[in-house]
Amino acid sequence: METIHVNLGPRSYDIAITSDGDGLAPFLKQCAPNMTGAFIVTDDNVRQHASRIFHALKIAGVRVHLSTVSAGENTKRLEMASRLYDDLAEWPADRRTLVVAVGGGVIGDLAGFAAATYNRGLPLFMVPTTLLAMVDSSVGGKVGINHKRGKNLIGAFHQPDGVWIDTRLLETLPDREYRSGMAEVVKYGMILDEPFFNWQEENATAMRDRDPAALRHLIAQSCRLKATVVEQDEREETGIRVKLNYGHTFAHAFEAIGGYGEWLHGEAVSAGMITASRLAEKRGMIDASITERQRKLLVAFGLPVVNKPEWNVDDLLYSMYRDKKTEAGKLRFILPKRIGDVVTVDGIPEEEVIDVLTGSS
């Protein structure tokens, strides 16, 4: 088992990465020694994983409850959070009840939001079951739900007490979901670590084929990189953490226009990064070869690299203006300067954005 420490003072926690599945209950108890019970939240797709965790914790002497919601991005809404509040109240939970999120990014966000807001805050423990959640959403403390006007518009910063990553859980992950997670891995290389991006280009086949050694490396390195950013800018106050949103202004608009179901998050991020890179090209910030290297790598993982032509550009712009990164009514994008470094650019004219969305640049 490899452990990565996220140093946030009193909110510090460990990320455990393993491939044998043993040790979850002791690790959970170590992370939350004062818990009075574990309230597990999962979805229909991974209930079997959550059930095993339920029984392992019960055998370990933990008071435990399992609450299951429907799978899919549309579950991340206020009505489902309210249902979790009802379950917590009925069980009942107290201030030391540990909310255990077992699932992908949707479950992590939804259960985390319930933990952040119920009884003014409950401790949280993450057990991600998708690649995207392992390398991104389970680490860093961002939790939230969607609003009809935008993705994650209702949310909070609520750090977990611990994260348990078991790569064996990926064995049952559908191929499309697995490939979706690769977009966030590519993102880390683009924004922070050129050698990691180069490694991905050299090992794309092993990554795509779920080679165990490649899998452990890409998860561990992605978690290290995200932990480093979160430690420097936990609540997006200094401008460092916003780099993690490379491609996301476009991606969130693609998801919203698609009804939070047409594309998976990683698929939207993939097309969003290429659109952002083309915008950087248009502004003379990078050479076209940088966009092409990203495109080839993402295509190797079977990911989309352009938005759907049937999506109305005015609707996409409307969604972008309501993105959390927009300030004072001006569009804000994270754009690459080179592989391994990105910068925030404000006030980009609509015409340039329309050009890259329509492919007319």
C-alpha cells in the first residue's frame, strides 16, 4: 500500500493506494478514530462494492448504514441531497457519524455535499470506484450538486478524513467510464508536469489496457500533483488551484447543453481541453504542435476532441457566462503556455470563443 499525505494543517489526511483490497477497515478507523458510525452512500452500479465494505466494517465492530441512490449525473441534485438528509435523520446520525462515499464522482460530490451541510458538517471518507474519481474528484474537498443553470453551482469545500483507492475496483468499470478518467490524467501532465505527459505518450497502450503497474503509477502521480496544488490553494483564493480547471469552462457548458447525460465528465473535459488549446493557438500563446500532441493522446484513449456541431453556440455561451470561473460578466479561461504550464486569461472576446467552437479559426 502506498500512502500520499495531503498537508492542510488540521484538515490534513492520507490517500491510501492499494491493489489487494485488504486493510480498509483499519485505515478508516485510523482516519476517523472518534466516529460513532459509518453512513455509506453508493449507487445502483456499484452497490456490490459498497455491500462488501458494509460487511467488512460491520465485522470490524462499526455501526453502519447503507443508502443507495440511482446512478448518473442527474442524481446530483437538491432532491437527492434532501433524501440523504432524511436517511441521516432517520438512522439517526450524529456529529461524529462518518459519511462514506463509495462510487464515482457523482457519489463523491453528492455524499460529500450532504456531509458538508447536514448538522453543520459531518466527517467524510472517500472510496472512489472510477478512474476519474480516483485521480481527481475524491481528492481536494470540492463537493456539490448541479443546478439547472450550471454544473456544481451549489457546493462547498469539505475535505475528507481519508481516501481509500483500491485499483481492483476498476476491474468492473465499463470501458467508456475508464477512458473518461484518462482525460483528467492527461490534464495533470498539461498543467503541471511535462515529464508525466511525456510518460503518458510513451505508455498510452499500457494505460488503455489497464496494465497494473501503469495504473498504479498514473493514479499515484495524479494524486501527488493534485495534493500539491490543494496544499497551496485549498479554496481557490490565490489562483493556483484554478489551474485544475483547464478545459472545464468549455466542458461544463458541453455537459449542461447535453443535459448532464449525453457526455461523461471526462469526455467533456477532453473536448474542452482541445478547444481551450485551440483558443490559446488563436491568441498566439502556443504552437499548433502542442494542441496536436494533446489531440493524439486523447484520441488514443477513444475520447472526443470537438464539441457536437448540433449544440447551439449561443446556448453554450449562455452556460459559460454562468460558470463559477466567470467574474464581473467576463469569460475566464485557463489556457496553456506550454506542456506543463497554464495561465488564467480574462476578458476574451466572444468572437474568439465562437470561432473555436464553430471551427472557423
